[in-house]
Amino acid sequence: MDELGPVEVSPAAREALKRQREAMLAALDNDSPIYGVNTGMGRLAGTRLTIQQQADHQRNLLVGRAVGGPPWLSPELTRALLRMRLRGFLRGDAAVSPELVGFLADRINDGFLPAVPRDSLGSAGEIIPLAHAFQTFVGLGTVIEDGVEVPAAEALHQRGVKPFALGPKEGASLIQGSPLAEAYAWVCGERARRLVDWQTVCAAITVDVLGAPQAIYRSTRIEKLIEGAVAKKGVVQAPISVRVGPKVLEYVSHTVEELRETLHESWETPADSPAFLDGEFIPTTGYHAAALGLRMDAVKAALIHAAEVSVQRLHRLLDPQFSGLPPQLAVDPGPQAGLTPLHKRAAGELHAMRRLAAPATLGSIDTSAGQEDVQAFASKAGAELETVIDRFFAITACELIAGRQARYLLKTPGAPRLADAYAWLAERIEPVVVDRSLGAEIERLAAVCRECSSRLEPA
């Protein structure tokens, strides 16, 4: 998300936020209970607060709910969380002050990274991670500076910034909604699209190396990539993993697109409860991000199936029955193990992925004395999807290394449209002439693939 650059809140947006804020404050001048403003929250929603209690309440909301711990979100996810919070506030229904929105934008721009817990978030919305994220604005909790936890008050002081003084409703607004689920959907959606891109290249390389019949790939994403590949005589059918790869990847792309559409719907949905809409405080269910969570669960399941196909395809590359190459792609089979350890690494990654196949969004538990009796666990679905994607990139790196080795052993150029792919791999991966430790090379290649698209797939 770093490439998105700094954020800026326009004067027009600040003016609109100011008008909305003034209208909301005027609407507070009555005796009606306003959830989280002049009442407690959760099971204590029926408890009215005195004027003095209301003054302290918004800050307190960020303190008592910060009960999480490490591991913390990655810097990329934390930056995305802050951007999602800003996007929601700019919609206007939270009716927070332009000063708070400006403070948030400034923290995004100066690299302020709150330490936000990744796991064990069993609340109806996201109050635990959001309390950790935004208590830092008032000088509490910790942030990550150069990979080290430091007190938030110290980090603000180093920036020449005073802790923010929250006004009515602002503490409640900071911990409402599901910006963390949105952050996961945003980040993981982009990573999944890159993963499909690289897996398409992997599938094309395997077709090229094995000399598989090509008619089955018409109207698929690899059709142009394998143009000019030489099919082996006498091969009637390639293994199923080689044949169905493009179809499986098309389904992954379909689920990722559905996730993108659901994310855009979430961006337009009021997140506060109550939200301030048309001059009234309206209860909403924006915190229940089940739609996002279920979509991320669907992407996760689709990716695990695609990983099964990838691991099987990798195994076929190592098998001389299909490749016609030396066993395990070794230069000297027997004295050398060749690349069979790559398949073992990929099988281990796949096994770990399968343990995450169950939907994270299922399994509600009563909290808040029964007031919060359903949880969406959408952010957990996002965390599991992030893990699955990272493991799949490791599998992809293994498959790319095997494809590079197979092409090296074949001593032929291969399909013309794959020439750039082979050249790109050759620049990064030396042929395995003698056995060597490939772990670091797998990690480096997986990291490169995770950060950029292949740019090899035809438009």
C-alpha cells in the first residue's frame, strides 16, 4: 500500500465534515439516550452517563477494550487499516470533527504505526483491535518504530504532536465499524490477483515443458502464453492437474472479483451505530462484516484448491514419465536429490493451508452478558486468507524454480511468449547443477512475486 502515497483532506471535505459535526453536536442537546455518547456500550447501553462521565467516556472507550497482544498486524495491514478508517470518516455519517480526520491523515502521512493485535479478537465488531489502534492517538499504548515497540506518547512527541483531545462521540466512532476487515479485503484482494497472475505463468510453463496437448486451453488465460509450444507426439492427455489449472484459476479470479465488489459496497455503508444520517442518530449494523468475511473465506477455499493443483503439477514436472527429463530434474540423479525437496516444501505449505480451510466466520459465542450474541469474525477470515496467500506464494516459487530447471535441462527455447518468463527466472535462479540449499532462494522469489505482478500475461 506504500505506493499509494500521502493522503490529503481537501478544504471542501473539511468544510463538509465541519457542517456535519456542528449538526450532530446540536442534535445532542436533548435528553434522549445516544448510544456510546451519553450511555455505556454493549450490555451497559442502558446506563446513562453524567455530564462529567461523558467528558471522560470517549477516552475511556479506547482504554478498557485494549486487551489484545502480539503478534501485531504487519505494517502494510496497519497502514491499510488507517486508510480504511479515514475513508469511512470522509463519508460523513460518523460526524467526527475535521480536526480528528486531519489528525488521522497526518498520522498516515508521517508513518505512525500503532501496534494492533492480529489474533484472538472475539467481539461483535472490531473494538479490540481498533482500541489498540486508536488509543495511540491520545498517547496510550504502543506503536512500531523501525520494528520496535515504543510508547505512543513518545512517538507523538518525536513528531512534535500533542495527544488528540477527543470530543463527543469521537472515541466511539474510532472503534465502530469494520475497517480492519476492509483492510484485509483490500490488501489480500490485491495479493490474490498477483498470485493468480503468477500461477497462470506457472501453468503455462508446465504445459510448455511437458508438451501437453493445447486444444483444451482455448479461451483461457494461458492460451496466448503457450502459443508456439511444441506438443509431444503420442501424448493424448496431460495429467488432470495440468489440464484443469486454468479453469481453477478462473474460479479464483471470480471469487476475488466478488470480494472486490463486496468491499466497494462496504465502503458505502454507514459504519457507526448510531450513525448520524439526515439529522438523526440511526442504529446500523456496519460493524457486522459477515459479507466481507464470507467472501474472504470463499477466496481462501478457492486458493487452497488451486494450491492442490499447483503442488500436483509440480510433482508431474519432477516425474520423467511425464517430463521426459532426468528424475527429479537432477543433473546427476542418484548422487543428487535434484528438486524433490522443493515438492516436499510445497507439500508442507499445502498441508498448513488445508488446516485453515474451515470458514473463519462460523462459530459465534455469547459476549457482553448476551448483548453481543453473534460475531462475524471477519478480520479472522482476513488473517487466515493472508496466511494462505503467503504460503501459496511459497508454493508458486517452488513451481517457478522447477519450471526454470526443466527448461534448463531441455536446452530448447520453449514457447516464444514465455521467453520473457524464462529469462526473468534465469536472472534470479541459477540452474541446480549440484544440490544446494534452496530455502533462501524460495523466500526471495516468493517475496518478489508477492510484491509485483508478472507482467508476462497477455492482455
